[in-house]
Amino acid sequence: MLHFAERWADSLLNTSIQAGLACLVLWGVIRLFPKMPVLLRVWLWRGVALKFLLGLVAVFPIGSAATAGAATASDKLPNSLLFLLIGSVGMVIVYGLSLVASAMKLRMLLLSSKLCTDADTRSQVREIAAMLGLKKAPDIRLSSSAAVPMLVGAWKPTLVLPESLTPEDAEFHPAIAHELTHAKHRDLAWNWLAAGAEAVFFFHPCFWLLKRELYFAQELACDIRAIQTTQTTKADYSRMLISLPNTPQGYEPAMAASLASAYPALKRRITQLHRGEHSWRGAAWMVSILAVVTMMPTWSLGSKPTPTPKPSASAISARAGAPFAPAAAGPVKVKTNLTEVK
């Protein structure tokens, strides 16, 4: 247990420093190059989230490390490491319970909704899905509790629409295109990377930055694709975003996505939409540099050498009580200055 706790603390420290540094570097480069392609930003932020997770792989001992951990299992665990382990396990449990609560809330939303039977709505959704390259349009449900269109479910997505939204509304096509782009990009499934890292690095300020920038980049990428797909002007799309409720739905981003955003993020999305982005070809050198920075393997900053197994008390007493065994007799060579006597 002592060896595992030491490895856990060491991995937590190393990953916090290195992944946090990669996060700050990526954020700084995006600030310097605000027209970086949005999908490139999404994948780079996902790479940093993966780095947070991979940094904890070294916690699980293999080979000789497992033997050393078993040999020192009887050592007393310091209070600091004990509190660290208890706190980490406790926060993982709390975060897991919050995921369960969010899943139950979404389950209640789906149960209270009804299947969409309007042929025109279903036809329009299938047409937009085909334009985006989706092989199959998700199921459509109508809910009075949904203020904006939502995509629910990472593995088998369901499109939840407000009952008041109809194909005749001006915001129908861009809003549907936005949500279906989440399905095209598999954003909900990829968001489980950040969800898994958040269970451990909930305390890290750089991880808070990662979450904010990742989800912002995903929404912006869907905005741009929706505008391109529906041939909506940026001004009309911006007016649609402003007309929607600007209160987030409060669901776990790995389980549901919606158009709603808080006002600061909404203002930033609209500003970025009108700013535009560079082509992928012009950003090739950024991909190479940032991929190396964000995905370089985690090294150990303060790893300790594997401790030598301590002999048990029974082994020491048995060794002390063993009879003395003299060395086997044999010819002894004594070298002198004159001759060699056997």
C-alpha cells in the first residue's frame, strides 16, 4: 500500500505539472493565432485531456515494482499519503454520483418526451443529416421541458426538440444542423476523455481552462458547419443564438449537448464566427509543433528508486539461529617475495 501511495502521489504531481504546462502552451498559441482552424483546436484540447489520463498509467505497478509493493505492504502509511488516497477515492465517488444524477435527469427528460410523428419534421431532419454525411438520422423526440434542441446520448444519440419548434421556423434548419454536427463529430463520446480526467484532476486550474476551451471549440465548430450546411448568413445565425435562452441546461457534456450557452461564451462565439479561420494547409506547422508539446510522453520529475525489500523478522531470527558453516577446505596459496608455498 505504501508503494502504491507513493507512486500515486508521484504520478499526480508529474501529470499536474506536465499536462498543466501543455494546457498553458496550447492556450497561449491559440491566443497568438486566433484564426487557427477550430477543429484543430478541438483535437489538440482532446490531446491534452488524454495526456491528463495517460499520466496516471504509471500508478499501476508491473514486474519488479509489483514485488516491491508487496514486500513493503506492511510499512506504515504516512498521514499525508493516507489523506491523499482517501480524498482521491472520495472525489471519484462524488463525481461518479454526479454522473449518475445527470444520467437520471436525462432519463426522466426522455421518458417525459414523445416520439415525433410529424412527417415533415422527420423528412427535414433526414435531409440535413444526409447533407452532413450522417449515415442515419437519430431518433427524434418532442419535449415541453426542452427550451432548445438537444442531442442526448453518446453512443446512440437522440435528438430532442421543443414542442413549439416547427420546420417553418427560421431557426429550425441551422439549429438542427448544429446538433447533428455534434453527432457527426462524435463530441459526446470524445467528451468522456475530459470526464474521466475530471474525476481525478477536479482541483487543477489548468483543467478548468481545458474544459472551458474544449467545449467552446466544439460549439464553435458546430456553428461554422451549421452555417456552411444551411447556407445561413452569419448575421442571421448570430441573431438566432441571441434569441435562444442563454442559460446552460446543466447536463454533463459527455451525455448531452445543446445550443444554449452562458452570455460570455455566447458573445465570444459570435465574435469568433465573424472573425473567421485560416485553412488547414496554412496551419500544418502548428499541428506538428503542438502535437509534440501536448502528446509527448510523461516523464518522472521526482521518481524514487525501487526500494530494496526488507527481510522479515522471522527470516532474520532463522538466519541468526542457523549453525555456522565453515568454508570448504582446500589448498591455500601464500605468495611471498621468494617462493610460492602451497
